[in-house]
Amino acid sequence: MRKAKPKQSTPVDHGIGNRIAVLRTAHGLSQSQLAEALGISFQQVQKYEAGKNRIGAGRLQAIADRLGVPVSTFFEDTTQHNHDDAIDLLLNSDGAIDLLRAYATIPDEEMRRSVLMMVKATLRVANISKPSVVDEQDKLTPVPAPALPASH
């Protein structure tokens, strides 16, 4: 009987691993912290993020649950290398991860919208010549503001 050859990782596996790394970092988690939450070694998380090891459905669901995203998040545009390269470029900009972390910790949705509007206005004032970034952000669906308590 011939031994089955292990399945090789694919570009989709690399895309999924990249998304895991981005989301983990955005949540302020180390590889060790994510690994501990999943009951695996940090080396295994490294291999997943590098796309060296394939991720089973159950493990991917556990990762999605820990990162607070639907599993489908890992499959969006995973074959569009230009899109992934653009995300990598943006996230590797000085302060990008810090900005995302700070934004994610703002509990008030109205305040988040205000921060987003301020950043967009800053881009326009600075006359940044990257309209595609602003255009993509302008397509975001507004988040409904929480009901304000009635004042007496």
C-alpha cells in the first residue's frame, strides 16, 4: 500500500493565514495568546499564519470565534494578491495597527463615526493623492448611532 502524500498548502491557505495574522494583531493578541486560547502551540499558529500548514474546518471556526469574526471573513478575496498586498502595505504603515487598536476600543459608535470623519477630513486637507483609499472607506455602511437618553 502506497503512503498518501500530504496535501500541499495553496495560495488560499496563505491568504487565510495572512488574515489570521492581521486580525490577531488588530485584537492585540500575541501568537502565544491565540495558541493558548485554541489549545495548540504558538509554533502551530506561526505555521497557520505563514500558510505552511492547512487549517481544518473546526480549528478555523475556533479561530474565527476567538477573533470575533465569521468564518467567511477568511475567504473574502483570498486570491486577489493586489488586494492583500494593499492591505499589507497599509497595515505596515507606521502607527496603523496602533490606530486600529485605539479605534476598536472606542465603545461609543457615534464617537467612532466622528473619528472616521475626522481622519477622512484630514486626508482631504492633506490632499493625499490616493482617492481609492478614501473611496473605499466612503463606501462603508454607516453604523446606527445608539439611542441617547432623554434629558430632563
